[in-house]
Amino acid sequence: MADTPASILLIDDHPLLRKGIKQLIEMEPDLEVAGEASNATDGVRIALELEPDLILMDLNMPDVSGVEALRQLRAHNISSRIIMFTVSDQQDDVVEALRAGADGYLLKDMEPEDMIKQLHQAAVGKLVISERLTSLLAEALRSNKSQQPARPDFDSLTPREKDILKLIAEGLSNKMIGRKLDISDGTVKVHVKHLLKKLNLRSRVEVAVWAVGEGLHKI
């Protein structure tokens, strides 16, 4: 963990929930709430100003949805890790959020200690998904294979891309992959873009689920 606490921006239209999460986070010395927003529009603006380490964002909000806000933030190439925090465990919502660039998807009915554990994982660059959603996500990915022009082909990747794919499957962020392979974040990003195109997958989460399903992370 870094010497300074991981900064977190809370974006949720329920003030009681924000307050409760903030109180939980304040008990953790290596996490801190850097800001709050009660709607997606303000959340996007504050996120771009603060560039926090993590953004914990509701999926369903009255003005702009969490997924739309997520797309806006990714369009600005924000470096923050964005975690959707919602009551929805619907397959379509999970897949849409992850394909839009979410770094995790957590359910609001999880135990407080589990949420804090997941935030710690996210703060060090891990992908975080509520446990009961992992099989749902894998099923969604499998069901989409028949609609894809070609099945993902591991052998089409360069040796460097294969190294990066395995690290993505371990849940590492671009920054952590760069450190491990002694290359820049920008270089990692270019390799990720290329391997996504070759594998015909749309997000690093899809890559991780596919790689784990194929056992490629153990090679």
C-alpha cells in the first residue's frame, strides 16, 4: 500500500448511504474520502478536478446514469479506478458497466467488512466484483461467443501481449503491469488496446474472465 491514503470519491444520490460509507472509510488509515457528489453531473465534474485514486459510483441516479457518467469519465481518459456500487445484480447491467470501462462492480447488500476489503483490493489495482456475480459474468461471456466473428485466439498475441494478458487475469492495473514488466503505463495501454482487438473482446474485465476460464493465467 502507498504511504499516503488512497483517495476515494463517492457518487450516490442517497445521503444516508454516503454518510455510512464515509464513516466506514474514515476508520481505515489507508483510505480517505476526498469528495462527495449527490448526482452524476456533479460527480463527473468533481472527479475530473480531483482525479482520485478510486471512484465509488451508484449505477442508477436520477439525472444521468452511472454508466453514462462512466463513459464520460473514460472519454476524458481519467486515471481513477471506477467501481460501480449498486443494488442491481442483473446480467445486462453488470456487462454494460464493465464494457463501458468499470474496474469493478459491487453490490450494496454486501457486508461492510467485505466492502472495505474490496476497496483495499481496488486501491492496489485489483479488479473487484461481488462474488456472486463472477459466474453470471462468465456465463454472459460464454453466451456471446456464438455472436462473435471469431473465438479469442491466444496464439495470435505477441509474447509481450501474452505476458500482459496473464497479469490482467491476475487483476493488475496498467500501472502495476508497467512496474512489473518495467515499461511505461502508456506502453501497457497500447498493448492492451492491441490484444483487445486481436481477441475481439471489449474490456479488460472480459479479457480477465476469458483468460481465467481458459486457464491461461496458470501458464
